[in-house]
Amino acid sequence: MIPAQGWMAEFHNRTNARVIAWNNDGQALVVDKAAGRLVPAAQFEGFEGLEVDDHIVAALPGDGWMGEFRSGGSTFHEPVIGWRVLHLGIGDPFFGDDQGYFEHAPTPELVLSSARACGETAA
């Protein structure tokens, strides 16, 4: 058995499941809660295939970074309230709205340190 990371088994009639390991035949193994063991994902009815699992593994504070957005000829800045880090080590910013809720979209044109967003330059 080989440990697996970053894969999700998809099903059309049940909740998707993370692939835990690969068996010696290369089949994706998932947890069968009722049996209390790992079983090939393909043995479940409704198995559709495997997809990359881009789950979030960490969140970091925004730490003064700003997103630069452009709309209708105008440029404006919004503070990055945090960074989400995916299991592959990829990180991207998320922003808050005026109600205190956060969202991942829209994607800014640029992400700048707060000093650069304010027009400051390095000494």
C-alpha cells in the first residue's frame, strides 16, 4: 500500500471521499465506514473517477498586503484579510466585504505589499 495525497474519489450518489492510499494494483483506496477498512473506490456504486483534491490546509493573516483591482477605468485597493494555503503549497489571497464576510473572488490584477500600494519605495 502506498500513501496517497491530493486525490478525491467522486461519486454521483454519495459524498466524495479522499483517497487515503493506493493498493498494490494501483487502485485508489477510500475509507468504508461501515466495514471499518480501506476499500477500492471503484467498488462503490456511483463511482465517477478521481479528481485533484485542492483542500485548504492552512490560513495565514493578510499582514498588510493589498489587492489592486481595476474597474471601469478606475483603480482601487482592498486589504488582503488572509491567505489560504492549499495542500500543494499554493497560496492565494482572500478579501472582505463591507459586511465583514470574506470571499475568494474576484481576483485582483496585482497583490502588493501595503508600502507599495501607498506609493512608498524601498530605501
